[in-house]
Amino acid sequence: MTSFPIHAGSPVSFPGPPPKAADVVVIGGGVVGVTAALFLARRGLRVVLVEKGRIAGEQSSRNWGWIRQQGRDPDELPIMIESRRLWQQLAAETGEDIGLVEAGVTYLATTERKLAAFEAWLPHARAHGLDTRILDAAATAVLIPGASRRFSGALTTPSDMKAEPWCAVPALARLAAREGVSVIESCAARLIDTAAGRVAGVLTEAGRIAAPAVLVAGGAWSSLLLRAHGIAIPQLSVRSTVAATEPLARVHAGAAADDRIAFRLRRDGGFTLAGAGAQDFYLGPDAVRLASKYLPTLRSEPLSVRPRPAAPHHFPDAWGTRRHWQGDEESPFERMRVLDPAPNPGNIARLARNFADLFPRLGPVRLRTCWAGMIDTMPDVVPIIDHCDRLPGLTIGTGLSGHGFGIGPGVGRVLADLIAGGELGHDLTRFRFGRFSDGSRIRPGPAL
């Protein structure tokens, strides 16, 4: 059983060494990289996955554990519907209990205006046959009993699911390893090796891996790696603080959120808590350079981030983080094996207080643990899922913008077929690499 939080001192489960050659090298051991590697192996390819730290050590184990179709960007929704099916399939194939339960996701409306915004999303649900519906105030009170606030109503999708991320992604990695993927932890990919203007492999701290295809699925680190090759993506990261309570009475079996608190029942009887408001945003070189691209999102959600003066030492966008290095030199990825930000102490106190205020009958809300993660995001709050024409053989799957855990298996499957030349099954126009440089208008997805 993997312990949580996963950190740089956690035991190495996949020690290597890496092989000298492969058909595809996947860089990044989060949910997208792991599932892409699994599906590539199922296409008959030799696959190596290299992770600088630990499998799921960063945001793939630090998220809320929601597997939601509800509130998705309409262009993401078809992949998310597939992903929900894949979670059921893969959970069974792991042979492990990853806490996967169909318990629903609910958004609670504190005002009629908010309820109207929820109702505006319903046509997307209906177009895909989802069971999403609007609840009135009385039905919401029945679904969320004991709440101290009277909600105007709610948007709910009973078929949405939840799982324990720190169990689920390592279990998927073990499944991938059993099916032939060479999974290597504590092995940083320093640079992508090139020859004759195309991908020729990956230069890792453990040596070169020859390969004609590389997938960059490095989460918050993807931009730093790609910029070392002159490939710019407008990716930034925000810090999200999360906490887990001690076991409490079951006030709700699924996941729910209002404008102050988001909560999910865990399999240990406690609740995962997160703030439904602003995340912390560190100012750094990329933040300054990319400010104009994020203006549309900031205008639509002006209270979505709280600026902080500078990122801690060795963070991807810290002022002192190296932007240039050679393949035989220590890289920034080795200097920070696991991006493990300290949680915001003010947020921790608010999480426990807001949850206790919402459910006063619970009595004192004691926290078992708390943590934070860095969410990699894009200006339009949807990912890049595309080949990079500037470097043939390179594919990018990053920027899942806080939605990655739930949609991860679907994105991984799509990336595998994008690389292997299989049937994609979805329109990826919205997720193309070139949308930030071809004059397209940046169009943020729904802020639900």
C-alpha cells in the first residue's frame, strides 16, 4: 500500500535501470502518463515511462479525487464520458481497491443567479445523455441533510464517481508494469535527444534511451522541459491546499461544493476538504511573460487566484530555476524530485471552520492531515493534446488545469492512439498545440 502524502523520501517501487531503447518514452508518472503508457503497451509498442520522483507524487495524488462529467468544458465532455467507463474497466483490472464509487457530484447554489448558471450547462449534459439534473431547494435539503445553509438549489450528476487518487494512480502503474511497460522512478528526463530535426530519444540521468517517439506528460514541469528545446507553451501553475478530516458522521456519500467549501467522503470515513475559492499563484518569469494570455480567464474569474510574490526555491517558475542546461548536467528536475508545496495555513483553518459551520451537528472537525499541490493550467483551462510539428516524434499531453484525475484515463487512451496511429474517436481541435500562436481567440471553458 502506498503511503500518503507521497514525497521525495517515499520508497522507490520501480527502481530501473531503464532500457537502452524503446518505441516510445513517456516523460511523467502522473495519471495521464501512466495510462498513456499502458494503452501504448496494449498497442504492441515497447514503452518506457520515466518519472523524476515518484509515481503520482505530485498533483495526480494531491487532487480532490473527483471523477466528474458535470460542469466540464463541452469539448472535454466526450473524452470524460469515455474516461468514466475506463475508470471502471481499469479499476477491475488492477485487482486493487482504489476507492472507486459511483456516488455523484453536486454543485450547491447559494443564489438564484448561481442556479441559473448551473441550468445553462444542462444542454451539454442532455446532448450526451447524462443523468445531470437541477434540484430545487427542498430536494437539495434532502440530498444534503443537516446543512446550516438553505441552498437555492443544486446541479447534480448521480453517475459521477470518486476514487482515492494516491491509491488509484500507483495501482494503474503496477498494472502497466505487469503489461510490459518499463516504469522507472527517480529517473529524470533531462532533455529530449534529437537527430536530423526529429526526436531520437531521451537523455536521462541514468543514460540515453533511444526512441523515435516521446510523450511529454510532465504536469507542472512540462513547460520548463519544452522551453529547453525552444518550444513554448503558455503553462502556469497554482497552489491548491487540501485537507482530510478524521472519520465523521456521513453527511453525504458523494462529492459536493458550494461557494465556500468542497468536500468528498473518503473510504476511511473522513472527508477530503478543499476551498471552492481562490488558489495561490506565485509570480515568476513565466507568469510575467504570459500575463497577457491569461487576461481573458482572469476577467471571467477575477477572484480565482491570489498572487504571491515569488515561488519557493527550485519550483518550475521560481526566479532562480535554471532555464538552460546540457544533457550531461544536473537538471532542475533532479533538484526537486517531488513538487511538494507547503499548504496555505490560513486556508487550512478556513477549511475546517467552513465545513463545521456548514454541518454544525458534526461537532468538532479535526483534521488528520493536510497538503498542497501545484495545478498546471492553461489560459483557456483545457489541455494540450497534440503532436508538436516543430519537432516530429514529439507529442504533448499537459495542462489539464485541475481536471486531470477524472479525465486522465481518457486523455491517456487518446494520446496512445495519437502516437500509435489508431482511431482517436474524438475531435481534438480545441486541444491543438497551435491554438495559442495561430491567432485564435482564447476562450476559457465554463467556470463551474
